[in-house]
Amino acid sequence: AIFVLGLLVFLHELGHFVVARRCGVRVLRFSIGFGPVLWRWKRGHTEYAVSLLPLGGYVKMAGESRPSSELPSVGRSPAAPGTSVGDPATGGVPASVAGEPWEFSSKPVGVRAWIVAAGPLVNYAISILSLWTVLVIGYPELLPTVGRLIEDMPAKTAGVQVGDRILAVEGQPIQTWDELTRIIHRSANRPLSLAVQRDDATLTLRVTPSAREQMDPFGRARTVGLLGVSPSGAFTTYRVSPLEAVHLTASKQMEWLAQTGLSLWAMVTGRVPMQESMTGPIGIVYMTSEAVRMGLGALLYLVSIFSLSLAIFNFFPIPILDGGHLLFLACEKFRGRPVSLIVQERATQISFALLMTMVVLVCANDLNRLGVVEKVRGFWRG
């Protein structure tokens, strides 16, 4: 689990590193992790470092931060330096103050934006590639086999038994439990015909899903149909062709993006509490460990979700994140001059404090959700 997290962070920072080098910017330090430095070495102009906790990293570029006294009133900025007037050969900065050509601050706004955006874009590419790989090599799907029945619910009343496999609903073939769930949910109070395999026989049963109001993951009330059954846990592996996987990957990515947007909106508007919609490093490690036990397909599926989440999160317009740097660059482009160094520094300090507070709260929530807090309480109570 720690290796997977470290790999995602490494690839994110590698995106910044490679694009910066390709754009002619000198990289002074490439660092992965926080805490005590485990390994450090230097090659060329770049110092490489690996620290104990692989939960972050950074790429430090030459000319990324320069004192205000060295900057013209219109030109490049320090932390997110930019250009607007002057010599086109130096990105719009007057040649006398443009700095060295291999400095980040000497590059045009568009080049610097491309360097900043490279990290999240690499994460998004990893998400797409991981999901496509899962679809091609095979992914586990729950079979529509009944494992448990709830008393006084439609399935029990209709004669469904434990071990029955649902073959079709209203003549529509059913291959997975997810397909069955979607059909039943949208069929509240509507009589349905179920084709059921029981031992070597195929039976036809009539059942009417009961209507229940439930809250969806985005905090919206929905009326859904329920049969009162649970899956047996039996699953099979499904595979698709590489070409079909392209279409399914694009469809799934769009679905995840829409769900992420709805989740964020539900959290901002208070419909869904933050502790129910966010997971921190502890929760990520736990879920990754579980996925590792389930096999390569489950692990890559989780990597795809985490990579997409990391890409979206880093594009947030928060000063300490890549999105914040892009916001400063956009302001510079619009205003014709960079945002002042003092404003950038203060905004970064405040956002860092808020982000660390949120990380602590989310980690505490992870510990509580995983039952660690209750176990500690029990230990001290004796």
C-alpha cells in the first residue's frame, strides 16, 4: 500500500520534472516524501532525495522564487513568475531583468502553466491507463446469485430461495449483481418476471419490488425498488477487447468525473458530511491493502480511482496546490503583471495551515471509521 502511494506521488512529480527539463528549465531538487531524508544524491545540476513518508514531494526549479526587488513592475513573478511586456525572446520580460534562459521565471506564462499542470495530467493519464488495463486483463464482478433473503420482503414472498441465480428480468439477460440492482431500483411497485436458475431447473417467478425512499451518495432523496436479497459473494472475471476497453474507459471516466463533481457539491452544500465523503492517507492505505489481497485487477481499479482523485484535487485553486499556481498565472496573464510575492506567500501559508488541519481531521475520521478509536478506548477502560 505504501509502495502504491509512493509510486503515484513519484509519477506526479516526475511529470513536473520531465516537462520542466523539456522546456529548458533547470531543476535544482527532485524530492519524494517528507520527514527524515533516507537517500540523497546529486547528478548534474539536480539533487535527488527520498524521505521517510512517501505522502508528497516537490520539484524545485531554478528561478522559481526571486526577491521582489529583482522583478520589474510588469514582467515575471516570483513563485509563479510571468511575462507580459518587453523582449519576445524572453517571454515578454525586458532582457535586462529576464534572468538566465534556463530559469523558470524566464519562461512565458503558457510554458510555466504547462509545467505546473504536468503533474495532475500525468495522474489523469495513469488513471485512464490503469482502468483500460483492468478491462483488458479482467475484472471481478459479483454474480446475480442470492446469498440471503430478508423476511417480509418481495423476494421471500415470491418464492426466491438462497442459492437461486437470476438469469433475466422481464426477458432482459442479467450477468452481474450490479445489472440486477440497477433494474430493480428503477422498478419500484412494478410487477416483474424473473427467470431463476435453481439447481438444474429454470423457473419463472413474479415479483413486485417494494418502494423505499433512500439517500443516494450525494445526499439526494430517491425512491428505489427493493427485493430484499443480498449477493452470495460468488464472482467471475470479465474481459473485453482492447478496442472495446477504450470506449468503456472513456465512459467510466466521465461517470467518475460527474460523480466527483456531485460529491463535492453535496459536501459544500452540507447535504453530505465531510467525514462521509472524504478519505485520508490512513483510509487509502487500508483500502489499498484490501485491494492487494483481491488481486491485480482490483488493485489497478483502485489505482485508477486514486489517480483521478489526485489529479482533480491538485487542480483545486488552492495556493499550495498546482491549481493555485495556475490561478496565480491566470491572474498574471489577465492583469499584465504578476501577483505580488507577499500575497502569494501569505496565501500559501494560510492554505497550508488549512490543508494540514483538514488532513488531521480526515485522518482522525479514518481512525474512527476503522474502529481504531473505539479499540483504544476499550484498552484504556480495561
